[in-house]
Amino acid sequence: MNRIPPLPYDEWDTEAMASFAPGRKLLPSNALGLFAQHPELATAFLGYNRYLLSRRSTLTPRTRELAILRVAWRRRCQYEWVQHVLIARKAGVTDEEIDAIRAGEPTAITRAVDELEADSGLSDDTYRALAAELDDRQLMDLVFTVGTYGLLAMVLNTFEVELDPGLPAENFTITE
């Protein structure tokens, strides 16, 4: 059960929430409803997060989503996992790749997320592997994405944000 219940949709400060998707009407969600409880925080965080999810980020949507899924899995954040499985599929990530993220197969992205989460840094080998595929700005965007979605997983887990109605659990059973 949500520790801080999401603010009902009809009570949202639409100006504060607009920082996430200017010019678009946001649909109700439990995560955004949590942010709606704190409009100043919502404006600051959602405006920043919009960059990470936009075309302005130098990461491809596919790379971004693989990284976010690994963070969500490691942090045991079902809400983040379910939301980003849907986004990842739209970005062309296959179910086999999603299973590989869950299993921790040693790709450069998986290793990077695991190292950043465990050590707040990257080994020389992982950094070299990433630098062979990503330029400096992409490397920065990757680290910021991993850190931001680690923070967001912490928020969603701490406040026990429930899945939005109608969303499947998406194979989130923890067996390890």
C-alpha cells in the first residue's frame, strides 16, 4: 500500500506537472500522483528527468532502457521495472534482451550498471568497453541515467508506490 497516497488526478498542480511533458496532457499514474504531492520537487525533478527521457539525451532509447531496466531489477523496484519494460519494447528491446538484463548477462551496459550501483564508479575494463561504443557525452548521460533511476527506484520502493491499475507484474518474481 502506498505510504504516501498519490494525489488524486483532479487535484494535480498541472503547471508543476507540465515540466515533465510540456504541451501534453499527462495521464494519471501512481508515480506522478506521488510527485503531485510536492509540486516544487515535481517541477525540479521531472524537468530534469525529461532530459534523460528525451531525444536531447545522447543515449539511444534502447541503451537508456537497457540501463534503466538493470537498475530497476537490481533495486527490486517493480514499479520502475513494469513501466520501463513497456518503454523498452517500444524502443525495440526484445523479450530475450529483457530476460538477459534480469539474468545479469555480462554485457557492457549490465556490467556498467552493476559497477555503478555497487561501487559508484566503473572499472577500467568496463569503462574501456563502454568508451569503444559511446562518446564522452553518451558516457555522461549513461552515468546520470543510472544514478537518476537508482534514486527514483529508492523513492518508489520507500513510499511503496503501487502498480497502476491494469499493468501486469511483467515477470517480476524474485527467485535469487
